[in-house]
Amino acid sequence: MSIEKELELLKYQVYLLKKMVVSEDHPFFMYALDHNLDEKQVKMICKVLNVFSHRLSDDTDQNSIDYHQHVSDEDNQLYENFSISETELLKEEKPSIKEFELLKEKIFSDSINSKYLLLSLKGQYIQPKVCEYLLEELEASLD
């Protein structure tokens, strides 16, 4: 089978799979499909939210302290893919929507709407408290 035929087949298979998935149950995955997000981008945005979650938690929490002190080789490789330094992400201060916007621009080459990205993540229960925190900051910045 030629590469063109294989590509056409893959596109059709993705189209069929999207029809089978209930988008309300998996809004972020549908968002990722609709916006052609690749695996590294999805992993990185989830990693950012995970780090933000630890930064929002109580600083005296031993798990958060341990989390900040341990960065795996896989994490470092992921950071390098998007020109994000470990120190840039693993700060002691609370995250902000401004910081999220800067990281989002590094992760996604085209314009991705922060509000809809965060709503889709929250809707799929991917760090919903962090998403809500950032959505509240976003709304406050618009006022």
C-alpha cells in the first residue's frame, strides 16, 4: 500500500473513532484530536498541570517537597523538547495564568485558546482543581 493510501486510511480511521467516542466523556482527548496535538504536547501540558498542582499544595507537604527535588530523565527530555528549563517550572511560588500562557506558547506552535484548553482538561478530570484555579485567574484578568 502506498504512503498516500495509508495516510488516507489512517485519517478515515481517526474520523470513525471520533464518531464512536462520546465527546462529553473525553473532552480533552477530543480537543487533542481536533487540534492535532501530538503525544509530547499532551504529556507536557499534563506535566505542567501536575507540577502546578504540587506548587498549589501546602509547601510543608513532604510529597510536594520530594516531587520538586526529583526530576526524571524522561521529564528532562520532555522539558528540552519545548525549551523549558527545570528551574522555570519547579518554582516555589504559586502558578499564575501568565506563567501558564507562557508555557502554553512554548508547547503549542499554533494558537491554542487557554480557556477552552483548560475547560477540556477540567471536563476530563485532569487536574480539575488546577484548571479551575487558572480559569478563575483568567476570568479575573479579563475584568
